[in-house]
Amino acid sequence: MYWFDKITEKFARRVAGNTSRRHLLRKIGLTLAGGAALPLLPVARAADTGGGSGYHGVAPQTSADPDADPGDPASCDYWRYCAIDGFLCSCCGGTHNSCPPGTSMNPMTWIGTCRNPADNLNYIISYNDCCGKTSCGRCLCNNNVNDTPPYRAFSNNDINWCVGMETSTIYHCSTAIILGIATE
Amino acid sequence: MYWFDKITEKFARRVAGNTSRRHLLRKIGLTLAGGAALPLLPVARAADTGGGSGYHGVAPQTSADPDADPGDPASCDYWRYCAIDGFLCSCCGGTHNSCPPGTSMNPMTWIGTCRNPADNLNYIISYNDCCGKTSCGRCLCNNNVNDTPPYRAFSNNDINWCVGMETSTIYHCSTAIILGIATE
Amino acid sequence: MKRAILGLVLVIGSMAAMAELPVETIPKVETLPSSYPDTWVFAHDTNFFSLSDAKVVLVDVAAENRNYKGSLPSSHFPSFLAAATRSEVYVAESIYSRRMRGERTDLISIYDKVNLAPIGEVILPGAKRGMIVTHKNTLQFLDNEKFLLLYNFTPATSVSVVDIDKRAFLAEVSIGGCSMIYPSKQRSFGSLCGDNTMLVTHLDENGKQVKQERSGAFFNADTDPVFAKPAVIDGIYYFPSFKGMVHPVDMNAADPAMPEAWSLLQEQDRQANWRPGGWQIATAHEASRRLFVLMHPDGENGSHKGGGSEVWIYDVASEKRLERMTLKEWGVSIEVTQGEQPFLVVTNANMDLDVYSADTGEWLRFIGGRAFETPFILHASR
Amino acid sequence: MKRAILGLVLVIGSMAAMAELPVETIPKVETLPSSYPDTWVFAHDTNFFSLSDAKVVLVDVAAENRNYKGSLPSSHFPSFLAAATRSEVYVAESIYSRRMRGERTDLISIYDKVNLAPIGEVILPGAKRGMIVTHKNTLQFLDNEKFLLLYNFTPATSVSVVDIDKRAFLAEVSIGGCSMIYPSKQRSFGSLCGDNTMLVTHLDENGKQVKQERSGAFFNADTDPVFAKPAVIDGIYYFPSFKGMVHPVDMNAADPAMPEAWSLLQEQDRQANWRPGGWQIATAHEASRRLFVLMHPDGENGSHKGGGSEVWIYDVASEKRLERMTLKEWGVSIEVTQGEQPFLVVTNANMDLDVYSADTGEWLRFIGGRAFETPFILHASR
């Protein structure tokens, strides 16, 4: 179990949102690197984290309004994280929409669109980075729905979005903040 | 297997030299942290590293004179490493008695006494650190035979023995150099 | 908008009167109280695999979730200390102008507790700061947190004295042949020496040395060295030795007293070679006068840093063992919180933290998820 | 000495004439050749878990052992480039005076190949250096390694031009709305733009912009974006797209030509949704004109960085697939060495390197032992 989580933590390449069989297969593919038997993995993981989708050693959280804003903000599968890349601030002393103490939130950032399973609305999510302290290291999460290459920078999550911060451009963790409803 | 090596790499607390049953038990104790079945571990490890005592993903080496100076300098069990603490320079672009390119060897360091199994002589070993680059990260090895607390500094391996280096005191890796035969 | 409306219609049955989620505030940053609960612990992560980028992580070991409260950076082999009487914490560190090379600056960085953000610094002269795998007794308070004492190693040893109110370097005191800082409750501190004695340095109100005295030999580093990492109860330092003796040093007065050493071991423990071992090997719950020691069986030459499978708990008044706690996972460092319902916090071999009740021994939770790389030192908030 | 002699007596039977080991030299430091073999690869370790302490590790992928040749430090989201025509390598980095805060200095650090030690630096004005997860096309040569071009992002985009001979910053050129640096074989470079075009910037011999032109749209970022990470053969850039097209851009002349795009996929591949994916997703063996692409099945929106289970090999002349190589472990980044017996080097999901024969597909060895934390980018020595 431990090696699996190590890989998850070390190189979490997962796609949240509409989890499908194919997602699962790809996730398993990644975790195969350690050489253990394939079919056990999802089970082992679920058992290990208390049945949730969270990280080993990170207790589940809820949002301020779990009915309208469901899921675990300390899990990579939380609906708002459909295009996040980095450490979840929820696991680092912040929350899904606030920075940890002593860091600075960059107002400039990249934007994703994620569907809230509670109301089935598409929300515009702003992935503001928290800056000025060394890498949090906890709850690495990388989802890439609608992520584009850096020539479309404002939908690219590879960029260090501590860019432009006067006090420090050192990246610490990422939030996922509701900007509004996506109109079509 | 992977999780085992991760722990080995992450927290290698092993005593080389006269490997005994007790040593083995303690090693296993440490590796138990991952939660896997105990009896499989030494086997798994041996299979994984080609039967040697080396690190997963580090190919075995020999000294300049394997008969007189036996063992694998890229393994934590190499006889000279009986009181080493840090990354083996053999795994980092140096050798067991030379520093990697571009680092500086500190002439000042701590001293151990290790028995060479080939001639059964006790050698005085100088664990000179290589300094000026970031942590090598590879082949972490910590053996503490005759290690003393920092109030006896010259036999203490917790100290950063890049101390006093003019260009840089940043620690990179450690060597194990023969200073002579120990007299009694 | 069409799709959004369609979405609403589809879920109308279950969602009924639910409004859409409100737009949220940017920027928003958390803050902490200016005084921390006694269930909070600073885990000092040496970050051995990227030593120049160590950090301190503040965790609430009692909470069901959101245990990670915040962090602050600390450089290469740094030291850390949190104040009890003011809303500040301190990092002693060394920074090069080109990260790995260039001009070296030694300094004390001062962070406030509310924001864990830098609010000041004290530059230290001489490029002498002692660098050692993270160790509590390299940075200590003296005189009710008026002075901050920092250990220097070049390899000549000395102590730098900093005035915390003035944020100023005051003086350097040589402690040649000795190491570390064990403050008394007066304006003096001890240092352990290679000749088995303790050197006691007395300072005046300006941080200058007024007197230095050496105790008699009270342990034997040739046959059974004491760990340089004691636990403290009521001003008495309890120094475990490699082979399981405890050497008390009473630092309540300006000059220490040294009560007789006693053994952690019973006869059957000795036969199985139980010994103290690990990194932070001892801790104490002061109110109940209990000493906690991390123990391993089959001890031998070199096993003193290997960690342990059990924590043994002693009443220091009677010098008797009260409990043997078997750890869920192999332990490397231990720390007890100081509240009425104390927690035992253990850095385990996975480099996660296990949290136990210090009273019942019950395992309660673990805090991980790569929050730490190598959190060798734990500081309970006071 | 008595014990030493006794020891000798005891082993005299097997050891016979063996002399004791000689005293060894202190200090001793290894050196490297001024030009590296084509089997050496620079693995740029972004060190995601301690981003401010990235490093570059030089490995010999052909050797049976001692694969790790050396390393050099590189700061927060740095760029790296090795010269072919001189004994130098370059790191573009940003350093703060207090590690995480304080005064920011952007610079190119210059290291020699023999010692992997710093031999010079070029300070860059404006605090504009683009920081992005390690990416080759943020730092490139131009004009036969006379100029070094560095990508800036503030988020306004521009390119800084550095004269390598003079070790001097020359000029800054705006590439507004476009990103990255794709040098031609003349004194011009392309940048990919959000409107599906390529912007081509022409420089004079002093590094000043003389002309800037924009191509027509040659891909569609709305329906099928090209990766910004092409492979190059004979001055032609091959840009794979998310859904498996290849868009060639011929940069042999100062103005690019854009031959027709072709598909990596056959009909059955399309049905199984095979797609390129990973970090460094494409590489090439120039002499044999083979393009290598890291592929995964069940591709979909968001799978483009997930890595792959196979490497597909193409002849770019015929635009036909030559081979499908199944990887031993899931791959994240791929790089081919340029010798007559080329190696395919793969950063696998464990963050170790797997080494294969690029001709037979045979797995040869892996290089690990925590040599790297997150080696996202691989540069074969040229």
C-alpha cells in the first residue's frame, strides 16, 4: 500500500470530474510502475484511506455547504479541481478557496470550467496560487480537463502562477475559487 | 518491492560490518512501517537488486583492487562505511574515495575505524564530505559503529562536515578514505 | 447558458430550492491565533534529500482533520525555536547569495505566529553557525525568553547571544571542547563536554560572560555516552545514555546539581539488550512528571540512532517504569504535548506522524500525505 | 597493533602475500571530459516537492555501472541547455536574497563541462524570466551557439537575447500573445501563438529585432492543440497534437515552411483512442530520421499529460509507423541519444530512468536509487 501512495503522491496524474472506467484504467496504469498486482490496487487504496478518494494520511474535509458543494476538498477528486496542478492548499493550512497563513494569493491565474455534481452547473474556477513559501509537498494533484499548452497561457496549468508577485514568486500551493457560472 | 526501497532510501538505518541476525531483525523492523508481510522482505530485496546489498537502481561497483579491498562501494554494506552518514559519493559521480566533479572535498572531517574483511585489519577511515552542490539524494547510508554524540565531534557523523569550507558549506555526499591502520 | 439551464432542470427533483454557489473572494489568506493550543506541534523537516530547503510544519495533532495549520521555510541544517511568552518563532539559518555558493549570511529569521510570516531578522557575524542534523539544543532561550542562544561550530565551539527585544546580536561566548546549550532557570547554561563533564557559562544582563565553571565527570563517553538530547521536567534535564542509564542534571539554580544516575532497565530488559535509540529519543509530560523514552531490543554498538518499536514511560520521582507502549509503526522521534490530555507524537519510519494518547497508549491517527520528507525534530507548542 | 598482527596471523592462510591497503589521497575530486560521449544524458530534475532546489543530473545511459557522472544545482522552475560547440552548460534561474523572499536576481549561470562548476554568470534585467514546469523551449541557442535566447513571462511574453562570447545581455524582444522559442538554422526563431499561428522573429548580428512575421494558422487549439514540445530532425520541427496529428514546421530557412500535417494513427488506433501524452512526449534520432512519440490508449480530454505505455516510432520521410515499443514501466518523458547505436531513455512513473535500445526496443537497465525526484526533462548530449 505504501508504495502505491508514494507514487500517487509523487506523480499523481489523474483526471477528476466524470470518472469513467477509462480514467480508472489509466490511473492503474500509472501505479503499475511499482510492479505489484493490478487488480488489488483500487481496493488497497480505498481501504487505506478510509474508503475515500483522499491521500494516505490526509483526513477528509467538507466544504462550508456540503449539500450544495459536495465532495472532499482534501481529495484530488473534488469537483472544483478538474484542471488544477499542484499541491492542494486544503492540505497545507489553507482551504480550497484560501491560502495558508503567511503566503500571498496571486489574483492573476489560470481558469478552468468544472461541473458541480450537486447542481449540475458549470462553474468558472480560478486556480489562484499561494506564494512565498517553499513547496507544500502535500496532496499533489494534477487534472487537465481543457488544459491547453502555454501558448494559451490563461488555460495552462504548467506555468508558475506566482508570476508577477512582488514579494515572492515561489510556489507553495493552489486553490480553486468560484468566479461564477459558465455561460455558453 | 518499491515501497520497501523507498523506505530504505528514505530512512536507511542500517549497521554494516559484521552483519548478524540481530542487525537483520532491526532492519526488518524498520521496513515494517509499510505494513507488508515480514518474511518476504529480505528475499524481495535481494531479488530486486540482483542479489546484492546495493540500492534499487544503482549498479554494483568494485574497488581498484577487489581482492584486497572487497565489496561494493555503491552499497551501504561496503566495509569502509561502518560509520558513514549521508549519500555515498560512489553513487553521485565520485567514488568511495573521491568527490563528484565540481564539488570540494573538505580535508577536515570525522573518523571511524572499520575492519577490512580481506585482511582482517582495522583501518582508520576518514569520512570526508564533498561540498558545494545540493544534496545528491542517492544511496543514503547511515552506519553508526563507534559514533559518539556531538560533544565528541570528531567521531560524530550528524555534524555537517562541510564546516569551514570557504566556497560553500552545502553538503552533497560523503567518501570513506583510508588514513592508515589502527594501532591499539 | 442553455446548458446550465438544462442542467438545472435535470436535477430539479433532488435539488429543489438550491441556489447556485456564490462567487468567492480573492485574495483570501488564513490566519492563526497569536497563542497556540497545547495540541499543536512544530515538525521540523530537515528535508534530507534537499537539505538546503528544510521547513517547519505546524500541525494540530488533536484535530480530526485540517491538521496541517501552516509552515515556514528554513534553510540548510537550520535550527528552530518557538516562543511561549510572545507571538514569535525563530529560525537560525545560513543563506548563500548564489544558493550553493557566494556570500554567506547567517541570521535569525523572526516569524509572527498569526501569519507565520517574516517580521524581522538578526544578522549574525562570523559565519560560525553550527550545522548539524536538526537538533533542539542548538537554539535555546535564556532569562525568560529575553536572550536567544545559538550554537556555533567552526569546529571551534561557541555560543552567540542575541537580545530578542532589541533584535540585536550581543556577544559570543566560547565553550571550547563542549557542545550544545542546556539553559538553567537562571542566567546560565550548560554544555556537554568530551571529557564527560558539563561546562556552565554564566551571563550578565547584557549577555556577556561573567563566569564559566566545569562540573565533575558525570558520565563515561568511552563506555556509555549520554545522548545530547535530554528531556526536561521542572528544570531537571534527564539525559539517557546509549545503554539505558538516565543521568539527571538539575538546572534550577545557576549552578547545576547532579543527582545519582538510575537505570531504565530491569534485568530481563538488559538480557534482551533493550536500549534507547532514534533521533529525538526522549520527551516528557511535565505536569505528571513522566519521562518517555524510545526503545529498541537487540541493542549494540551503532544501534543508538536506529529508532525503536516501543516507548517506555517512567515516573521520575520514583525512577520506576509505569508503562511499555508498543508502537503501531517503528518510531524515530517522539514528543509529548503538555496539555491535561497529552498526546504522544511519533515520527515513524515512513516519515509520517503517528499520534497516540500519552495516557492510554491508544493510537489515534496519523498525519502524512507527504506533509514532511524527514521530520526529525518535533516541538510541542508551549 | 597487537590486534592488527593477530588479525594478520589468523588470515595468513588465505591472504598470504597481501599487503595492507595504502593510505589514500585527500582531497581528490573527479573531472569529466570537455566534450561528452553521445551516450550521456542530462536529466533535469524539477524537484517538484522542493521546487526551489531543482538540479541537473548527468548520466551515462550506456555504462554497466557508475552511470551517475555528476550534477549541478538549478533554482526554482529553471531552464537548462548544454552547448555542443564549447565546453559549457547554462542554467537560467532566479534567486531571492532570503531564499523565498527579498531581492530577486535573474541570471544565466555558466558551468564548465570538465568540472560542472560555475565559471561565470550573466545577470538579466527586469525580473521577467518565465517560470514553468521544466521545458526545453524556454532556453535555446541561435546563430551557431552565438546567442542564448531565454523565454520571459510576466505574463507578457518576450525573449531575452544573451551574447555567449561576451557573457552579456543584449536585448529583449517582445513576442506578445506567443510563447516559447523554436530557433531556425538562420538568425530567426519561431514562437507558438494562441491564434494557431507561428510568430517568427528575425534578429541582427547584435541580437536586435529586425523583422517579425506571423505564419498562417496551421493548427486548431480549440479542437486539437499541438504540444509545445516538438522533436527536431534536420531543422524540421515535428509538433504532435493532442489527438495524434503531426504538424511539421521547416525552420531551415529564416522563414518557416509548413508541410502538410499527417496522422500518427491508423484506424484501429483511433478506435482505441491512442494519443500522445506525457511530459516530454516526442524525441527523434536524427541520423535515421526516426520520430519517437509516447502514446497511451483511452485518450480523452485531459489525458495529454498522463504519460504512456508505448513508444511509437515513425519514419518521417514516409510518414509511416515503423515500430510499436511496449514500455516495461509506464513512461512520462522520452529522449533518444544520437549515436549510431541509439538509446531510448524514459523517465518512468517511479521517477527513475529506464534505458532501452532505440533500435531493438530491448530494455537494458534502469538508473534510480533516488538519483532524481522528478526528472521531467531529458537532454541527450550532442
